[in-house]
Amino acid sequence: MARTRTDPEIPAGPGAAFRPGEAAPVRPARSLPRSARGPRGEPEGREGEARGEHVHGGAPGPRTPRRHSVRGQVLAALREALLSGELAPGRVYSAPVLAERFGVSPTPVREAMQQLAGEGAVETVPNRGFRVAERTADDLAELAEVRALLEIPPLLRLARTLPPEHWQELRPLAEATVSHAARGDRPGYAEADRAFHGALLELTGNRHLVRIAEELRRRGARPPGAHGDLLAAAADHVALVDALAARDLPAAERVLRTHLAH
């Protein structure tokens, strides 16, 4: 059995990395935004602060930090690292090492990782940390098939009756994915892609469909591919808006099936 690699080097900035046992960089490239840190740069979300208790060294300000806000920022940073491939499939990462990198306590990292485990993005490894899930080609194909079964029929039904201007309102979101793809901004593209598909499905009025489709999208997130693939996927969004607005149902279905499969 191959030996599992644990806590590999995690890039902390251009040409920089830190390893377990080393001091974390003062300003890692993907540290939390300053809004999530205290007035002196300390991470917010410590136990006493989260409960609104007095913290020695000065009276708390009018906005008492909440741990859940730090957890949300850590969760977003972890998702970005997963999408970029910075956290590699099959590798195990411990919460304390990731916490050092983000400049926070291990608690919000563990909480964020537990949420990612519930989404299937990582797996819990007892007494060691979290392993980034590995998706086989068959896994990705099956998830794409489920998304197609859920998303295509209601969108095609809606295209028969919805006025073209409603579809055209999605054009700025579609064009935003093109802009991110052109810059090679994969995390930005992923967020814009999420916003576009979410807004698309919200037109159906089915909130359960929106929620389930989003979960499937996260589970089926693919590792970074070629820049050309990203541009092609973004172009699909614009082509889909055009086809739906024109009520060209065969073209809309063709674009959707191609897009979801890649």
C-alpha cells in the first residue's frame, strides 16, 4: 500500500513555502483578509471573543468578533485552494498546519474542513487530519449525468414560456465568467460560474433544485485543466443565454450537455 503523504509543502507566496515545524510566514499569500483580524492583526474568533467576553489588554470594541465569520473566511480560502489544486487530491492536511498558514486557531479550520467533508470534498482521517478527495473519471461522468437529468428538463420547459429579456438579464453573469477565464483566474471563474448557474436555476422557482444542483457542482469540481478548456466552458455560458433567449431548445440542450460533461 502506498504511503500517504501528510502535510506537504503549502505555497505561502511567490517562491515561498512552509513545512510542519517551521514558523508560518508573517503574511502568507492567502491569509485571511484584514476584516477577519483584530485591531492589532490578531485573528478574530478566539473562544473568549466569540462569546463576547472581556479580553485582557483593552475593552472590546462595538463589534464583537464572531468565530463563525472567521470560519466562513477559512472555508472560502480552503475552497479556493482546492479549486486551484494548491491542496492536492489524495494528500492529508492537518488542521494545525493549515491554521498556522491562515493565522487563526485550529478550531475554525476543523469546522470548515468538517463542512467540506459533508460536501464530499475531503475525507476525515482519524488522528491525522483531512484527505482531499480524489475523483475518478467515472465519478465525474456520473455526477455530470445526474446534473444533466436534474437541470436540463426544467430549463427547457422554462425556455418555452419565459420572455427573452429574462434570459438576457443573465448575460452579465455569463460575461463575467469569460473575463475571469481570459485572465486565467480559476478561483474567480469558479465563483462566477457558481453565480451564473445559481441564477439560471433560480428562474425555475425551485429552491430545492438550486440547493441540490449546487452541492453536485461542488462534488463534481474538476482539477485545474488547460487554459483553453476554461475559455471554452465560459463561452458555453454566453452561448446558452443566446439559445435560451432565442427559444432554440435543441441548441440550448446541446450546449448544456456539452458544458456539464466538461
